[in-house]
Amino acid sequence: MKMFFLSGLLLLHTLLGIAQNIKPFQQIEVQITPWHHIPALLYLPEHLKSGKRYPLLIAFHGKSIAGTDVTKIFRQGVAKQMHEGKKIDAVNKIDGKKYEFIVMAPLATSWSLGPEHLDVALNDVLKRYPIDSSRIYVTGYSAGGWSVAMAVTDRHTAKRIAAAVNMSPATIDDKNLNSFAITAASNIHVWYFGGTEEPVFLGNCKRYADSTNKYKQGLTQLTTGDHKHCCWETYYNPSYRENGMNIYEWLLQFKK
């Protein structure tokens, strides 16, 4: 009896430790195909108001994070900032209102998630959480930047995205490289970030921005830093601002 009691305490201690390790997030399973689910970190505002809908920010990780350990997501990106206690709540400069985000950071088994997976995942979370479907935002870095660029050039998924922040994106598929007319037609604003010492990734930023501007001017902007394939934490930190706005404030200007 004593052994069972001690085992129970050990299990409870382990579960509590895991919960503390992922604060302020919770771990969920999110559907990505009719037959498959993957783990994800989910943040819900602390005091959800009945009947209120919240903007959704989906954060894609880089290749090195992929696997089965959700705590690795905290090494980079939006989740890292929040895990360290930073607040990404932001005031929309257009309407002057403060918004709290629902944040989801899915964990891909390898590489990252394609738009076909994101589309299914959106269907799943929209049923389960109070999300404002007119304010769905995506961001990612490296392989996660591939996910962002693939999503905004996909004829199904692009219709659902209000705006995106894309950092050092990997090269997308040939079909999507020729599909930035979809981004323009869907009126998706994208803020790109790249480094002067990562020529391939900075080149992708310029190519994707130029390919969008070809069809519609004013949808993209590019920030170029003096760095290698790294340093995304500078931009994800809510204290980083350009023209008076951080990336979270910038996103909120746009809605479907």
C-alpha cells in the first residue's frame, strides 16, 4: 500500500513538473489530417470573457525543434518570449483597442507543417476555442518560415490568413513560388525579416516580397539585420519596434 502511495505521489509530482515547465501554455493534441494528431502548445488568455472572440497567432518552429518534445519549442520564437514571462498583448493602432492573443505552437514530427495540415488544424481549433476567424495570423522562422510562405500561397489556406510575420524562410515548393498572385488576391500583409549573412534566406525574403508586390504593392515590408541564420529573438521580443510598432501590434492592424 505504501509503495502504491509513493508511486502515486511521484506520478503527481512529475505531472505537476511538466505543467510548470510549459507555463503559461497547456499541451493539446491538434488534428492535421483526418487520421493524425500532433502535440501543440496552446495559450489561452487568463480571463476568457463569455461570448468574446480572440485573435489567433500560430507560431511555427524551425527544423531543429521538430520531433516529440514540446518543451523544445521554448528554445526560439513566440513561445520562448511568453515562457520567459513577456506579454504579447497589444494595442491595435487602428482602433485603439487592446487585444489578447490565443497562441498555438504546433510540434511537427519532422521539418514543419504544410498548408494542408494547417487547414485541418484550423478547422479543429476553431471548433474548440473562442477564436476570431477574421484575425488568424501566422509566423515562423527558417523551416517555420517555409510553413508561413507555403500557407500564404495556397489557394485554400490563404483565404483564412489576415497577416503574417516571416523570418528567414526556407525555400518553398516550385508550385508555390509561382503562386504569390494568391497572396496578393487574398490581401495578406507579410512582414519579412532576414540577415545580410544568410544570403539564401534573405534572398527568399526578397523574392517572396517582390513576387507579391508584382501583383499588388504595399502588402509587404522587409527588415534586414546584420546577422547570420539566427537572432530571431530580437524580432520576436515585444520590446523590438519599427515605426513605433512591434510585430504583435503590426499584425493587429489587419483582419479579413
